[in-house]
Amino acid sequence: MKNRIGYILVAYASMLCYGLLDNSRGPAYPYILDRFQVSNQAGSMLFAIASFAGLIMISFGRAWLGRIGELGGQRLFLFLMFFGASITGIADRMGGFPLLLCGSFILGLGLGGSTLSTNILVAFGTSASSSRRVFSGLHSMYGIASITAPLLFAVSIKAGIPWSTVIIAFSFTPLLVLVASSRTSQFAHEPEKSRKPDGISAWTRSRVGLIVSFYVAGEIVLSSRMVFYLSKESGMNPADASYYLGLFFTLLLTGRLLFSSFHFRWSSFAIMLTSIVSSILLFILGIALHPMMLSMCGFSMSFYFPCAMDWISKRYGTNAGYMMTSVMASVAALSILMHWGVGTVADIAGARTSISLGPLFLLLSLIVMISTRGEFIGSDGSGKKSGHTPKPSYPM
């Protein structure tokens, strides 16, 4: 029991660091473009190269999980987050844009690996009956950091603190968690043998991957480009636009805390459908009418990812780690194309057109969900299809 609680605490603290570093890049983006005098297409490499690094780490998930385990992996990723974010901040003073991209690559290794290992830590550390609430709690940590990052960034900039100094200060949070994690020990469990899990075809993996990947792409378009969009299209300065982003993450956190505190009778798959339909509508209204609607997407999006992880964990049981690895690889791969595409569209057609790709990605996720609903609805996160939900294990 002590190890299980330790796993959850390490996962929660690591997700807090992940959110702090990940969501400091959006508010810093306009300052980075100005500081290094690069175009949107070149600046988008800051995100794309991090996504590519994350894809590399996730693609080799079966290898590093088998050698150092989920806890050892998380400790490695905490160090990479610290090192990569530090280099990113130092690039403002020496090394220039190439060093910034180098730091982004290292940071991406840490963020990508942490995306996978934190969810696996929770999968091991919780029971099937409480997994949806614990997963919601995990991603609430992301919400807390997502509120804190843009608000601290905006306050720091108004106080005259350079963007690079803020990034460097944030970089020390994963180092603190790394030191604190030394009190938690690795589970003594037997991993699966090296094999492709039975009953999970490449076609199934690709569809589940697309469902989650298109959604994540839509959310990232909004969270990473909202400040840039509002500063270009609405005439706001980046510091003021960051408050709309802060409200987005406040509502994101509110929804996830709600789900971590109460049990809802709806299946995870049904909640995912509700979340994505409402997010599409609010996203479109935010672009067409008022940016407040963009902030409100935070609440409608808050339910999706924790329910997706719960759905995968319960539907695929002992193969959940294998499926999470596959899904996260799909997310990282699509994120690379998304960041490059959004940056290119921003240069060619402007910020308004580029952010409009967000609801398009969400619509594509919805289309895949609807097309597969007949197959997946029987195992929608309640675990009823198989009659039991064995604890997931990571792939080897």
C-alpha cells in the first residue's frame, strides 16, 4: 500500500512539473519570436522539435520500461525536464536560437517520457474502482500548473523579469521532485514477456491513437496559440492575453477536480463524446464572437483526457500499458505535424486561420469516435465487457 501511494504522489508531483514547463512555452512564444527575430514557421520548431523528441522517447517506451521500470524512468525524465528547460532559458544569454532548439529537444525527451510514465504509475498505484477519479486527480495537477504558469509568467513580465529567467526558475521544480522521489521504491512486479499482446490489431491501435491524438492536437492549438492569436487579432499585449489563457486553465482544473471528487454514472466513452462536441461549439464561438468562449473550452475539455486514460486502462486490462505506449506515440507524431502546420498556416494566412485548425482537429477526433462507437461501446470504461479489470502492466 505504501508503494502504491508513493507511486501516485510521484506521478502527481511530476505532472505538476510537466504542466508548469509545458504551459510556460505558450506565454513565452511571442517574446521568443521577438528576441530571436524568427518567423512563425521557424518559431514553431520550438514545439515541433520537442514533440519529435517526445515521440522518440515514447517509441522506445517498451525498452526503457523493461530496463529501468516506470519509477526509474520517471526519475530520468524529471532530470531531463530540468536540464532541457535550463538550457532553453540560458539560450537568451548565450548560444542563440540553435541552443534554444537544443534545449527544447532535451525538454521534449523529458516531457514525452513523463507523459507515458505518469499514467502508468497511476495505473499501477490505483484500483479499478477508483481509477477514473485518480486519473482525473492526476490531470488536475496539470490544470493547477497550467493556471500557475501563465499567471506567474504574466506577473513576472510586468515586474520586469525577463522571460528566460522565468523559464530557468521553473526548471528547478522537477529537480526538487526528483530528490523527493528517493523515498519511493520500485514495485516488485513481473513485467509481461516480450510479445505483441493478443487481440489488439494494428488497426485497433491506430484508431484509438487517432481518437486521442486529434483531440490532443486541438487542445494544444488552443493552449499554445491563444496568447499569440489574441495579441495579433485583438490588439491585446501578450501579458493581458495570458489572463484569458489563465482562465482557460482555471476551468480545466475545475472540471478535473470535479471528476476527481465525485463519481459519475456515465461511461468514460460517453463523457468523451460529450466533451468533444461541446468543445467544438465553444471553440467556434470563441473565434467568431468573443475570446471568453475560448477560455470556457477549458471546462468542456477537462473531462476528456482523464476519461480516455481510464477507458484505455479498463478496456485493455493487462495490455493497457502497451496501448498507452502506442497512443502516446500517435499523439507525439501528430503533434509534430500539427506544430509545423499551424506555424506555416500562421505565416501564410494569419493567426485567426491557424487557430481555426483547433476545432478541425476536434471534429476529426469526433468522426473517428463515431465511426468506432459500435465496436468500443461494449467496453466503454466500465470494464463490463470482460467481466473483470485486471491491473495493467507495462509492455516489454
